[in-house]
Amino acid sequence: MLPQKIPSLSCSQGVGGVCVKAIVTGSGGLVGSACVRFLAEQGWQVIGLDNNMRQEFFGPQGSTSSEVVSLRHSLPTYRHHSFDIRDRQKMRDLLRAERPDFIIHTAAQPSHDKASAIPYDDFDINAVGTLNLLVAARDFCPESPICFTSTNKVYGDRPNTVPLRELETRFDYADGRDGIDESMSIDASLHSLFGASKVSADMLCQEFGRYYNMPTGIFRCGCLTGPHHAAVELHGYLAYIVLCAVRGRPYSVFGYHGKQVRDQIHCTDVASLFLEFYKSPRPGEVFNLGGGRANSLSILETVAALDDMGFQLKYEMLPQHRIGDHICYISDLSKVRAAYPSWEMQYDLPRLLSEMVAQYYSSEAAPAAKKRFRRRRQPAAGQLPRPLPEAL
Ligand SMILES: NC(=O)c1ccc[n+]([C@@H]2O[C@H](COP(=O)([O-])OP(=O)(O)OC[C@H]3O[C@@H](n4cnc5c(N)ncnc54)[C@H](O)[C@@H]3O)[C@@H](O)[C@H]2O)c1
């Protein structure tokens, strides 16, 4: 799809000499802010939408307002709106006025534990907020590609029915499969209310692709990570565990003896894939998206990797796992790689962990963390290399 010309826009650079404009919802969050920065660096005009609802969900430590301030200061062409995606009329007004070439929809209530405490807000934001965006897009910019960040939680706990084998530090698939592909049923399994509200949004995005032939891409994400994650216990597992290790805070492991596996993908790699989708969109297409097998890690392996980097995590093992929690989830990336062969992930696990440790360490004044870092040991052969963050 060729970028559409926006004559009213003052665009100093543009993409290939053409002004192109994107709207990113959830622009203060982990994925949203990465998408804003990535597109702005490529010459896009970016309009963000985020009302810092994350602070309401998770308290002050979950606030994304400083990230929005940073976007405003570092990107001169960035424009921000702070209304709620549940506000249907404002959403219509925004899309009518801007008619963006590209939409990335990341605003959400992102935690399945939190959803059961705030079921109305969870559904209104995740499902109805997505519907508000889709209908406005259908009416004002139906040809503009839309990327939606869905989640692997739409599969509910069905991935736990895949036969597993228990290894020393992790669970893995007993049938030798590389990961979970898109053919897994999303029906008749335990989802959590969060999973159910995301299924609704996922289905709506598919439907607007199929019924209206709109270029909607549905990306069912595994664990997304990056340095700008406002990590809290209920959302952002890797960032939160790194935060606890670096700052000496206690961490609780919920069930499965710490052998539960997740694949990790950096938010900038997500942003670069979304740009590939913009260039070559497909209506209503679903993709599983995560770090894949190479970027998969169990909690025990995460603890060991952090230990090798000099940060010993104080943790307790709780016998009870979280309701509906996956035992082993690794995304099968075959479909997304086949559709977008020029997309390449830039972040492997050592780079990912290094960046996070550097982020939390550099903003950590406590001498205890520095002492812990000085005590770091040499890793055993074959283990993750110890990073040397520049910030140290
Ligand atoms: N982070 C992960 O590991 C992960 C995994 C799978 C899927 N996802 C999905 O990716 C998306 C982004 O995740 P994230 O980690 O960047 O989340 P995040 O919480 O960091 O960012 C979401 C942003 O949306 C904003 N927001 C929430 N409700 C809003 C509303 N009603 N109106 C306007 N803004 C609102 C929040 O203030 C926040 O800044 C979500 O849809 C999430 O479900 C994330």
C-alpha cells in the first residue's frame, strides 16, 4: 500500500519524500512508546493516545506519564492526546481529523490478574475500546493498515494440554514441536477475564478484516520486553524480575517449581515487524509473535542468568500457580517469518537482559546493588554471557 499524501501536514522529512502519519494508542506504554520512537526515526509523523490509565491499574509505579514527557521532549513532531479509548466520540473526532495512514493499537488493560478485580473496566477498555477504534477507522481511513497487539492468552490454558516433559530447569514440549502455532483453538479453555476481553478484541479485528476487507493484523504476543517498561508484579514478568534482582527486592514464583517457560521479544523488534505489516498488509490475518525458541527462558534460568550477571534474586517458591497460567509457551514464528522474510529480530536474550539490567542499575542509587554487582562470578561455559552495561 502506498503512503497517502497529507497536504496539511508540516513534514520536514517524510518517508520517501511523502508525509505519512500514524496513530499509536497506548503510546506511553512499553510497546506503544517503542512504536512511536521507531516510526518517528523513520520520518513518520506520529500522534499518540494515552491517558495514563496504567497508573490507575497499578498505582504510581505503573505510571507511564514520564515516558510521554520524554516522547514530547525528544520527538519534536510528536503530538499527544490523553483521552480514554472508551470515549467513542473523541475517537471518531480524532480519526476524522487526522485520517492516519497507519494505526497501531496497543492501549489496553494488560494484566489477567487485575482483570478479575475490574471486570467492567477490563472489558470496556480491551474489547469496546478496540471496537471504537475499528468503527472509526472503517468510517474515516478504511484502507490504512491496523496492527493490533493481541496476546497468547487468547489460547486460554489450552497450551497446557500439549504433552510436556520436565527437564532440570524448564518444561518443554514432549512431541518435539518448536512452539505454538496459530492453528491452536482459542475455544473451550480457561482464559481469565483478561483473556476473554482480548479474545473479543482479537475477533473484532479479524472480523473487520474479513467483513470489511480492512487491512488488520492481529499479533498474538508472548512476553514483550524493553527498557521503558513500567514493571509491576502483575504485568511485565521479565522486567519485574530484573527490577527485583537489581534492587534487592523479594520476588515470588507462582507454582510449576519455577520451570515455566516464556519467550521474550523486544518491543523495538515488534515495532519493526509492524512497519513490515504496513508495507505489505493482509486483511484479518493472525500471527503468533514472540521471541521464539531461541529467546525462551524459564524463571529458574532467568534467576541463574541474573546471578551470573552479579544480581542474586531473593525469591520464594509458592506452590500455587496463577489461574490459567501457561506452563510452557514458546511462539512458533514460522508464519510471521514466511509472511515477512525481511524482518529480523535484533535482540537476543543476552542483549535483552543486559539492556534491562543497565536500565534499572543506572537509575538505582543504592550502594547495595553496586556491591552485589562487584561480587559477580564468572558464568559457566554455555551459560548466558555476563553483560557489561555501559551505564556501570
Ligand atoms: N507486555 C507484554 O508482555 C504483552 C504480552 C502480550 C500482549 N501484550 C499486549 O500488548 C499491548 C501493549 O502492552 P504493554 O506491555 O505496552 O502495556 P502497557 O501497560 O505498558 O501500555 C498500555 C498503555 O495503554 C494505556 N491505556 C490503558 N487504557 C487506556 C485507555 N482506556 N485509554 C487510553 N490509554 C489507555 C496505558 O496508560 C498504558 O500506557 C496490550 O494490548 C497488551 O495486552 C503485552
